[in-house]
Amino acid sequence: MIKDRFLICQRPAEKARGFLWEFVGGKVEKGETKEQALIRECQEELAITVEPHDIFMEVSHEYSDITVHLSLFNCSIIRGQPQLLEHIDMKWITTAEIPNYDFCSADEEILGKLKFYC
């Protein structure tokens, strides 16, 4: 988060759950830790280097086509400025702005906790 704001990104139209907003990240590859996956995904998706801190929350969610296990980290950007390499938009938002965006349903529980703690 930056001064009570957190980063969200909008999925491209051609991907599952196209045009919905989400947190940056992706699949943990074989032999990777969750932290290593976050670092790699941020480099691939946004061209930034992050330093993961503690886990804010973990969630499992079933879609009709896939079950996802999300680990949301508190982290810092230590190098670079976010660039749109895979997403179609990105925003730094406050918890008050959450209702202005349509999020992936897997993120709903996380958004609720953000509203409560921030």
C-alpha cells in the first residue's frame, strides 16, 4: 500500500474473467515459494521488483472452471514503476473506492478485510 492506497489491475478481455479487477500475482511454479512467485509475477506483469513482507490474508475460491488459492502479501516496490505489460489498466485506490470497481469474486473476502483493517 502507498499512503492508504493499494494497487489493483484490470484483466484483459480475452482472459477468463476479462475486464474484472484483481490483485497482481499468479500461479506458484514448481520449486517456488509464494514469495518467489510474487516477485516473478510482479516482474512479468508490471516490470517492478517487490519485497514481500507478511501475508495479509489467504483465501481459497471455486470458480466453475478453476479453484484458486490466493495469498495476499503486504509488500514494497523496491525497484521500478508499474507498467501495463499484461493488464489493460491499473489503479492505486483507497478502500472507499472499492465499490467503484468490479472485482474477481475470489477477491471479495480480501476486499472485506481491507475495508475493515484500513
